[in-house]
Amino acid sequence: MRPRLVSDVSSVGRYLLCEVIVSDRSRLLLLDDRAIAIAVKATVARIHGDYGAALCSVGFSVKYLNAHTGIVFLRMPKRCYKLLWSALPFITSIETRGEKIQCFLNCLHVGGTIRTCQKFLIRYNTQQLHRMLPKCKNEEEKQQVSQALLNCTLVGGTDEAFEDELRSEEDEEECLPNMP
């Protein structure tokens, strides 16, 4: 039996949907994906040493960053997502463009695909908008929040389809062999 090569193994990954929390929302516009990747890798190395740095260096990437909302999708191999996830609370600042931005990353969801993370994000945003609605000060604000609620829909899917996909993703995790 020949030894398995890296290219023989299918790429099983995980996506962490995170929110960058800052005290001044305008500072989010300074962020870029490279700065977040450097901060995450440095924190993993600081917390988990050379082992963690080596494990997470291959296959880790920032797949998406919305600098207006602070939403970030991090992708990493399945074998190291818990290691990386455990290091996130230790990120206290991100250095970008010569400035140090005081912040932390709040992990909202862990998913096997970007699509499940997107669906979760739609539900999360809808919940946030429902929480905002009673706090509106005037009718114009209520109209804007109501319009935003109407725009938060799952295109081409139902809630039942979403639940089925989540269940199938959990089943997939159980069926996949553990990677060393």
C-alpha cells in the first residue's frame, strides 16, 4: 500500500463566521483581510506555539471581510479549526496601515460551507433587526428597519430546507474520518 499524498486527501474545511467588535465603528473601515490573517496567525502562534502555527499555516485564509459591518469568514482545515477558534479570544488588537485598532473577534457560527454561514448570517441579521425595531425613535427609523427586515430573506430556500442542510452537515461530520 502506497503512502497517501496531500493531494490524495480531499480538502475538508471549516468556516468561522466572526464579527469584529470595535468601540468606534468608523475604525472598521481601516481593516483589510491581510491584517486580520496576520493577527489570527500571530495569536495562534502565541497561544499554541510552533505546533499551532504550523498546523494552521497551511490552508488558513480570510475568505470574506465586510469592513462596513465587521463580518469576517475565516477558512481553515477541519483538523485545526478548534485550535484556531480557541485562540480568537486572545486577539485584542489588529495592526493595519500603521495603526493599531483595539478590537476583538466574536465567533458567531462554525460551518462546513460558506453557504451555511451565509444562511446563519441572514438569520442573525434578521434577529438583530427585530431587536432594533422596538428601539426606533420615530416612524422613519421604523420604516427603514422594516424595509431591512424584508430584504433579509433566503433566496431559493425555506426554513425546512435550511434545517435539512444543517442536519446533513452534522451527519457529514460524523461520517468523515478524523484527520491527523
